Amino acid sequence: MTGPRLPRLAVALDAPSLEPLEPIIDALDGLPVAAKVGLSLFCAVGPAVVHHLHQARLPVFLDLKLHDIPHQVALAVRAVARLDVALLTVHASGGSAMLRAAAEAAGDRTRLLAVSVLTSLEQADLDADGHAWTTAETVARRCRLAHACGMHGAVLSARELALVDELPAEFLRVTPGIRSAAAAPDDQRRTLSAGEAIAAGASMLVVGRPILQAADPRAATVAVLEEIADALRRRSGGKDATTA
């Protein structure tokens, strides 16, 4: 890959429009973070949101979880790559042909992440959907498939990071659902704190509501960055490693 090194934290900008996010974007000025754009914001604003975030000097993590026939996914990936986004998600459940088509279309600057199992799902959800494997087995199988098909990394719960220890260190482990121990319950189920996730081997953390809903979003972001830095120093024996 020829793209820049990635920050360890992506802030999930989940909102129906850019307007309520402007104070958050301003609060992130100068901090070593990426901006994660999900379906709701991208569907509301379109590619303009990517250009806006580039103007704010933020790397863009476009979380579209693409899942379609290989030809359609390849066309979509090629279009996204032209926007010069740093990261793009596809869904690992789309199968090997779809993943390989995405990898071939991505170019040399946009890294592709395969979503393994949504962190909102529990074993009962997979059982109801007819899955033959446990959540852990499904995550492990899909991450191995993603690596074999040329993905640059996978999105998985921090609780399942140990399942991919066999994969190369450069294969990105991106973990959403980061919550502090004191956080109120929400629709994220398989969660850990930022420090726990980094200690378990995460490459990048995705944090949304704990920052967006904070009284001081910049202070909340800095607190997460400090927790990440402390965990990285412990994980690397005192060496600093602030980018993935």
C-alpha cells in the first residue's frame, strides 16, 4: 500500500446530516484520528461528506459494509477509491468471489476491511439465522477468508481478537463497540474498553457515542487517545506506536 499510516482511533460520525457534526469536526482539529462515515451520513450527504472531511484534514474511513454480487461491489469499490478514502468496509459474508473482486478494484491507496460479525449480534441472533457455527467460529472463519482474498484487515469485536492471532501482524484488526466499564448499555453487545482492546491486539478502535455525546468531545477524544497510548506502551514494552 502507498497510503499514509493510519491513526489508532476512528471517531464514528453518526448523524443524519453534517450540521450537527460540525462542532465535533472542529473539536477533532489537529488530533491523530480518522473520521468514520457510516451509511446514514453517506446516504444523506453523499461524496460531499468525504470532500468536507478532507478539507478538515481528516483521513476518511467509509463504513458502507458493501454486500452484493461481485460485479456490483467492484464497481462501488472503484468509485469509492476515486474519492481517496483511507478505509472502506465490505461484508465478509459476501463470499470469496465478492471479496476478491473488491480487492482487485480498490487500487493502491484505499485499504479494504471485511466486516466479520456485527458487534450488535449475539449467539442467539446467529442461531436464529441458521448459522452452524458459534459466533467465535464465524468470526475466525470470515477473518481467515478475508485475509486469503486480499483484504487489508477485518472489523471484529475486541472480544474476538485472540481468534486471529495466527494472521500476520500487518492484517488490520479494527474494533468497534468500545465502551468504558461505566457506560450505559446500548445496542453494542460484545464490547471492551479502549485499553483492553489495544492490549488484546487491536490495530484501530472505533468510538462513536462516547465522544459524540460527551459534554466536551475534544477532551473525550484526548482521553481515549491517552488510554490507547498507555496500552500501546505496555503492549510494546515501552515503545511508542501511535499509528497502525
